[in-house]
Amino acid sequence: MLGPPGAGKGTQAERFAMGHRIPRVSTGDILRDAVHAGNEIGKVAGVVMERGELVSDDVMIGIVTERLGRPDAANGFVLDGFPRTVAQAKALDSLMAGRDPLIVLDIVVPESELARRLGSRMICEDCGHNADGKETEPGRCHFCGGKLTQRADDNASIVLERFKIYQRATQPLVDFYRTRPTFRSINGAQPLDRVTTELAAAVAAIANGGGGVR
Ligand code: AMP
């Protein structure tokens, strides 16, 4: 699932993964867990993430190779936040050899709307879920009761840096994938449920032969 910060990748990836009983693999979540755990990857990634920059391709490709090799990913998975560079996309193509074709969905949202969303986004300190308006207790996550807080890298100046890096490093991925029959653009500025429906329809069409085989 491609798209700029704030496009709704996480929410849509989670919905799709739950509906299809496949894992959602969020590289941002994996890195945030590593930072919390204070392990070697976390120590390196924490500094980079605080600046809104990208963790190195080598580290990211290593993380994803290990994660997609686990048994729960054998029948499919949703990738959220990976690939973010053309080098990562090429590595992913190699990892996909012998598997079903990769379906690439680009969630498109105007930048003014993204800035508004990120400025008001709150996440749970404990389980990482986005606040979604279903909270029964103000300021508390409706999944686990944890405290809701702003993500450190959703701060306005870091958001600008993340947009710049997205334009420079990640936007070229759209051109890398655009000509594939398994690529679709989705209008992410629509209401959440509408995006979920369109996304599911796009995947179904591709899986039913609309996308051909690479
Ligand atoms: P996200 O939760 O996807 O917005 O990711 C949060 C931060 O983690 C990003 O701003 C990057 O610093 C880092 N990150 C996540 N995924 C990747 C990736 N595929 N390549 C490089 N850095 C990443």
C-alpha cells in the first residue's frame, strides 16, 4: 500500500488485513517497537525517525525479509510503509519470486488535507492504534485503554520534512509500478468506508484476473 504520510495507509491496511485474516506488516510499527525495546535497530532507527528521515535500505530490507519469511505471511500479507524507495521495491520484487503477484495500491490525497490530518492525529502510547472517534473515555484508546498522544514525528516541522522525503524518495515508486497491470490508484480523500470499499474492489478485480500475471 503506497501513499504519503496521513493518506490512511495504516487504517486501510489494518481493515484489509483483518478482513482477509492475513498479517498487516507496518515497518513504522516494527521500528517504533524496536525503539521502545531499546535494541540495536531501535537505537539507530530512533534518531533517524525523530528527524522524519528514512532508515537505511539495508536495515529495512533485512527487517521485511525476516518478517515475510514467517509462517503467518505464507498466504499473503499487507505491507504498510514498505517499500519507500526504488531500491526497496526492487528487493521486494525478488522476495515475491514464486509468490502470487504483488498488488500495488496508491492512496492519493491532496497535501493540504494530509497536513490537516497529521496535525490532529492521535495514537495510543501502548498499542499504537490511531484514535478513531470511538473512544468511550476521553484521551484513552478504545482498543486497550492506553493514553492517546501525538506521534513525535507528526509535529509540524517534522511533517514538512516527511513530505519532502516522500516527494523525493517515495513518489518515484509510483512511476516504478504504474505500468503494471496489478497497480491501481485510489482516491483517499473520500470518507474512510468509501476508501475501504474501493480498495477491496480493486484488489478483487486484480485477483480475479483483471490484473493479469506479471
Ligand atoms: P510510518 O509509521 O510508516 O509513517 O513510519 C515512521 C517512520 O519510520 C518513517 O518516517 C521513517 O523514518 C521510518 N520508516 C518506516 N518504514 C520505512 C521504510 N520502508 N524505509 C525507511 N524508513 C522507514
